[in-house]
Amino acid sequence: MKNKILILALIILTGLLCFSLFIVFERNKQLEFLKIQLEEQEKMVSDLKKEKQDLTSETNIHPIEKAVQECMKQENYTTAGMSKCVDDSVNDWNGEIDKYFSLLKEVLPNDKYNLLQVSQEKWENYKEAQWDFLEAALSEKDGTMYINILSADKADVVEKRAKDLSGFYFELTD
């Protein structure tokens, strides 16, 4: 009888030991996964800080602005070419808006993010109204230079929003 109890106790202890080892193994896998995620987030933060430093440095200009300058050199400063370069930058600035809007979603609590969504919707309405105004105000002006002025003014509206969102993101994450 004593041997049976000892064997039963040994089986139970062996089972508990195996279960404990399984739990430790699973925790280690979870910790390793979390470590990898943390490293990825740290790299992303580091990249964004570098981007912020690049954007705030007096000697550096934003990559989109640099791309516009390079595009204009290729287009030989024709009216249509310059306008195309600036119009293309609007897509790039919209991409920046989307990028920082997504990043802000990750760092803002839901109630604050909901306010940002409302703000973005109102900004979209403002952008459309401002563009309508700019087109109406400049459409009656004579001279091809007003085509470029209109393109630049429209791009300025989107560029400002992109820079505002990126600046806000960096304020929250510094």
C-alpha cells in the first residue's frame, strides 16, 4: 500500500513538474514575442525621431519639398511642368497625413482619437472650401503664372495639415 501511495505521489509530482515546465516554456515564448515587438517599436520610434530631427534641422528640407525641387529641375521650369510637380506633391502630403493619422491612432486614447477624426473631417471640408475659393479667386486672372500660384496655394493647405499632424505626433511621443 505504501508503495502504491509513493508511486501515485511520484506520478502526481511528475505531472505537476511537466505542467510547470510547459507553463515556463509558454511564458518564455510570450516574452520572446513581446521582446521582438518592443524592438520593432523602438526602431520605429528611433526612425521617427530621426525624421523629426531631419525635418526640424535648418539645413534640411522635407523630402517632399526636395522631391518637388528635383522634379522642377527635370521639367525645365515650364509652367505645366512646375504645376505638375506641385500637384504631384499634394498626393505625397496626403500620404503624410494618412501616415501620421494612423500613428496618432496608436498613441491617443479612443475618446481623443474620435475628436481627431472629427477634426480631420472638418479639415477635409475646409480644404475643399479653400480650394474652391482659390480656384474662383484666381480663375479670372490673366497669365499662366496663376496656374502655378493656384497649384502652390492648394499644396500649401495640405502641406500645413501634414506638418501639423506630424508635429503633434512628435509632441505626444517625445
